Amino acid sequence: EQRFEETFALERKGFPPAQRRFAQAALSNMLGGMGYFHGRSLVQSPLHEHPVPYPESSLFTAVPSRSFFPRGFLWDEGFHHLLLARWDPELSREVIAHWLDLMNAEGWIPREQILGEEARAK
């Protein structure tokens, strides 16, 4: 609670206890939604009739819902880091580095990473 207040200063800004508890729960939920995924994505290419496996890779990322969406979304990641970068800048940089490692030779990062069987099952 002390670190949360030092980071976000909600009490100092006049937020009532119920709203501060809600904010703490939201941060906790986002941190609890982080996961490490490993495997191959399937990528649709105009050069192939069916999706082809992308190179094996790993991704440490926050996800919208680990049980329903066990995969990374690049668009969502930007919003996650509005919060995560304030809470733990080093952790934020680690996640962003994982996304940058997914960049291919043309500079493209697939916007959705469905790595491995667990993610593909959903």
C-alpha cells in the first residue's frame, strides 16, 4: 500500500478509500494477467494457401484475460504500459524488449502472438 501511494499518490490527490482499493485491484489484476508464452505462431501469407508456422519464439507480456485470451496483443500492450511503466519501469522495459525481439527482417511485428498449443486451443 505504501509503494502504491508513493507511485500514484491517490490519497494525496483526495481519492476516497473505496476508489483507492479499486485502483489497487486494477493494478493487481493487470500484473496477475502477465504471462510467459513460448512456441510458434501461425501466420497467413499471400504466398501460401494455408497459414505457415512463424519461427519459434518467446513472449513475456500482459494479456487481457489469461484464461480466455492466453496470447499477446501488441495494441493492448501499449495501454498496459501506461500503468506498468509507472509501477515498475524495469519490468515494462523487459516486456517491450520481448515484443521488439519478435520483429522480422522487414520490421514487422505480428499484432497478435498466439504462441504454443495452450494459446492456439483458445
